[in-house]
Amino acid sequence: MIFKRRDLSKKYKLTFTSMARQIPLIVLCMFFLLPLQGQDPIYSQFFAAPLQINPAFAGTTLAPRVTVNYRNEWAAYEGGYETYSVAFEQSIESLNSGVGLMVLGDDAGNGIYKTNRFSAVYGYRVQLNRDLAIRFGIEAGMIQSRLDWDRLIFPDQLDPLEGAGGPGGSPNPSEELPPENLNRNLFDIGAGILVYGQRAYGGLSLKHLNSPDESLLDINNNLGVGMPLRFTLHGGVEIPLQTGNKRQAEAFISPNLLIIKQGEFAQVNGGAYFGFGKFFGGAWYRHVIGNADAAIALVGVKYGVFRFGYSFDFTVNGLTLQRTSGTHELSLTINFDDSEGARRRKKTARYNDCFKMFN
């Protein structure tokens, strides 16, 4: 993680403080000079960004669906991570298919390192019977990464008293030479499968099947340079609590599990989503292999075709909530399945599913 510790000036001398404030940029610099094996950003509200989890979700709604997501990780730290995405899906029922487009941006260090991903997604449904279906999904796109070299601070730029700033505030020069190419454009592919019925679903997706190389340096004879393959295993059940009608709101609960493995990184999310009429909420616990990570709380509301959700990650590891200020996440889903015309179509649909928490 890239950050500045704001409270150092209260604890240490000025000379140390001026240098310590440059540590985040030094760490970031060294990070990019080494072989790079990054991990994909993952939303806490993964159900509000289904294509980011599994391309087989494309077309699981009869009408078009648009999802918009924003994540601000560890808000207390300057130079943290911000992730944002927009996706569009459209079912093609005559072909048992669905298509989608997704754009995702990831900003590390206040723009020092930016990654943009553009993906086209296709899903195909095989209807086994009225209550059971399998969907296969594929995705292909581009990964565009850019490093702002001029904003990096190297050890040879640090002065014991002035830090990285020289006379007049101008930065001290560095002898480090930038790579020949500070921008990368890479082709990326992935695939997934989704099995679902009226009350349960399960899926598996594989991202970066071609192991695209994000490294900014030309490193030969290094088999570990390519982006690690990402395995995502997810599943859940939908339990009705109350049938909706003119007198009472529909209510249900959906326990679910998400497991992600990418390179040496792995995480497990377990919890439940609860829906009651126009309102929804949920709670999850995320464990990163090796240590606890965060408890996640969600609240949200639905109005017509719109669904708005807010979640907060309570840091429970050694960094503590006081130091990180947690992680904020916003989601907006525009699901035209909730329009009156689409609801009439759904009544005559050939299958039922358990995707209320995704829709």
C-alpha cells in the first residue's frame, strides 16, 4: 500500500519527518523497478459488479443492466487506491446469449500509477430444465497502464533537512533513468462458468489466461513476470423469508461465499445479503490468507429501476480502523428488469433464478 503517515510530525524531529514523508514515493519507485506481479482490485460489493467477478453473468437479466462502482480504499492515507468502473449488459434471448462491456480504472498513489481495463464479454446459456441452467462466459480486452515517473522520489533526491525539495522548493535531481516505455497496452482474456437454479448458484472464473506482462522494464529470462492467473470461486443460496404482495414487502436472505486466488495472494469473503422490499443490507467478513482483513457492512435502497448501495470496510488487522479510516464503496445499478414491461416478460420466462442480490 502507498501512503504517508500524517502523525509523524508530532512524534519525530523535523529532519526525520521531512525524509519520512518521502518514503511512500520511494517504496512505489522500488516497486516498479522490480518484476511486477499485481493483483486485481476486488469490490466489497462484488454482487454490484458481477462482470468483474465472472463473465458468465453477462445476460442474466432479461432487460439491459448498467452498473457503476466506486471504491476508496484506506481513506486516511494520501496516495491510496481508488477504483471505479462502469459496465453494461444486454440479454439476447433468441440466441440464449448475453453481451456486455466493462471499463475499469485503478488509481494508485494519486495518479502516479494508473491502470485502465476495457473488456467485451459474451455469455451463453444452456437450459438443462426449467429450474436449472448453465452459463459459459468469455471476455477479451485491453489493459492500459501508465507510470508518472516525474512524481517519483528516489533515495538520492533526499536531503537530511529539506527532504526531496531543494532551494526554492524545486525537487532535487536524481541519477535514476526512466524506463524506455512508461506506458503499456496489453491484450487480456478470461473465461467463466456459472450454474444456477431457483435457490442456489455457483461459479468459477479464470482471469488473465494469457498472463499479460505489466512490467515496465524489459526483464529477460524471468518466468514470473506475467500477471498471475486469477481463480475466483463463488456461490450462494437464496432463502425466501416473506412472499411479496400488495400487503407486504418481499423479504429474503442470501448467504454467500467468495474465494479468490491470484499468485501468492488469496482472500475469502463470507457473509449474507438481506433484502426487504425497497431496502437491502448485508454483512461480510474478509480474511486474507495469513491474517484477518476487514468486516464489511452494507446498506442500500431500491427505487424503480435504480439500486444504490453504500458499504464500509472496518479494518480488523494490525493497521486498525483508526489508522486507515476504513474503506468506502458506492454502487449504482440500473436494472431495466424492474420496469413494468420487463416484469411482465419475466412472468413468462422459461426459467427462474436466484440472483436477487445481483439485480
